[in-house]
Amino acid sequence: MQKVIVHYSEIGLKGKNKPYFEKKLRNNIRENSKKYNLEINLLKMEGSRITIDFNSDDREKISFVLKHTFGIKYFAFTTEIKKDFNSILEIVKVKLEKLKQEKKETVAFEIRRNDKNFPKNSIELKADFGEVAKELAIKVDYKNSPNVINLIITMKSAFVFDENIEGYAGLAVGSSGRVLV
């Protein structure tokens, strides 16, 4: 089973009809998944992102389907954890130890905190993660590091992932009107 977090771009610019575009994108993800025999256990909105629980471990097939769904700016295979600092720190430690084993020398942290009531802000979280990296002799480099650990804190939970996979972006297919040329 794979958990994926999806981020859209242009749909976020829509005003009062934004829910229509989000629903169209979710429907297109469901339809494309069915077309390629991917079963979705759960597909829901998490703030301005979509989380999907696929009933498959085939990352290549999931990537193919999501890459070819218009409206998705990027997506990532993620780990969903409790919105608790200690839980988040443990997962980040595991990811940093994996980087150390792979002999990676640098790391950067990208943090998006939708829940402004979370006890630590992004700068404090980056400092805490940087301390762990320093203990493991991994240099924190925000300008040139190809290794990025991402953290998104939503109102309900937290998501940690390594890699953003680019999609085609734009608007969801079928969400715009007809044009006469």
C-alpha cells in the first residue's frame, strides 16, 4: 500500500469555484487509476493538497498514472505520521541515517506548516533537524544539496517525503469550457 500526497498549482488560483476544480481533479485521478487497474482505498483533501492511499506497491504504475493526470503540479510518495514533534523527529532521523548510509554529504529541509498552532515554526524545526544532521556529520546546504527532506504539517497530520515527482500541471481535463477556433 502506498500513500501519495498531490499538490496542484493553477487550481489554487481559482476563487469561489475552486471546489469544482478540485473535485474534477479528484475524479480524473480516480478515472485514470481505474483505467490502469489501480485501486484507491482513500482519496481526500488535506488543506490544499490531495492525499491518496493506493492499494498497490507498484510505484512505477502509480507514477505513470499521476504524471499523466493534468492538473497535478507534483506528487510524492510519503509517510503520514502523527502531528507530534517527537514522531516527526524520529522519521527525520531515520531519513538522515539512510542518507548517511548512502554516503550523502549534504541535506536540505523544506518545511510547509499549514497548522500555525503547531508548537514549533519552520525555522525552529529546520534548526532541530540541522542538529541531528550535524550529529551524523551531514552538512546542511540549502543552496546546492540534491538531497531534500520535505515536511508538510496539515491541520490533521504530518507528511514526510524525499522526492517531488513533477506532473503536467495546468487545469484538470474537462474543467474548462469549449473554444471555437
